[in-house]
Amino acid sequence: MTRDPSRQRRARRAADRAPGPARAAGAPRQHHRVGASLLALAAVAAVTFTAYTGAFDHAFLSWDDPDYVEENSLVQRHDTPGLLTSVISNNYHPLTMISLAWNASQPLSPKPFIVTNVALHTLNTGLVFWLALLLSGRRILVASVAALLFGIHPMHVESVAWISERKDVLYCFFFLSACVTYWRYLERRGGPGSSPRSPCSFSPASRKGWPSCSPSS
């Protein structure tokens, strides 16, 4: 359940109109909540990153990794123009391929690719924390639990530990960034009588149950 952001906006506006001493009394409380949120976010990020450190010593897999990295001369030569125009393994995703090329080194090692995947997943976990914080009316506990479940859930292991699934963590980053940005836009746009609806929905009938976003009026 989401709380009405318009009610929070009205409360903030009332605080802005309050006398100086009242605003001064509320400032320390606001700083405390920001500090508590950052501390909770740091704890969730640390747990998530630590949970995946065991994958750092994994090797390349025989499924897709040869096409994407091991036998891909464009990636190993850091050939950005070539990656921008190439279809690889029946997929055209130049941003994914360029990001893989950034991790290519000589001699070729899987560790930089996996570490980058883990770092991106940790960043995505932070975005989940932020989005849950917004949707729950700035409830730190709700945001922490939601982000932690997202960060360490076993369903994400394939997308994080498998080098060829770089496209998944990149997709998740842009999707969550869009959700956070859109919700912030709705909060700023809405008046006292408006209530933003969640921009995200999950359809069991969709492929893999992936989430989708649609504009709210």
C-alpha cells in the first residue's frame, strides 16, 4: 500500500509557512531521517555486494560467453564502431557489448566482467531502495526489506554471476531509474488534490513476468 504523496506535500508546505522556530525544530528531524536512510542504504548495499563476492573467481561459461567475449574479436579489441553496427548471437544491443569491451583485458580474465555485474546489481538494489522509499511514504524499514529481498534473492544469481547476462542488469538499471524519475515527476507535478499512482505493474502473462510502466493521469 502506498501513502498519499499529496498529503506529505501539504505537510511540507505547512511547515514552510510555519514560524521560524517551528521550521528550526523540524530541521534536525529531517536531517536524522536522511542520515538513517543513507545508513540503511549502505547496509543493504554492503550485504548485497558481499553476498556475490563468491562469484568473483568463477570462469567463463560455455553457453554464450564464447560469442559475447571469449571468441569475440570486437570486444577484445575494444572496437566500439564495430560493436555499434554488429548483431551478435542474434541480438543487437550495442550498449551491452560496449560495456563488455570495457572489461576486456589481456590476458582475458572473467573477473572484471563479474565484478562489474555485481557492482551494477548493487547499484540496482540501491535504486530499489529509493523507489520503495518513495512508494511507501519514506518508510525506511519498508525500503530496506524490499531492497534486501531484491538484492540477495536467488532468482538474480543467473543475471549477476553469468557474464553474458550483462544485458539484464543494464536493463534493470535503466528501468528502475525511469521509475524513480517518473514518480518524482508525479510528486512535483501534482497539486493538493492529486495522488500519484504506481508507475510499475507486473503481469503474470507477460514474458518472464517482467514489469511494465505506463503513464498515470
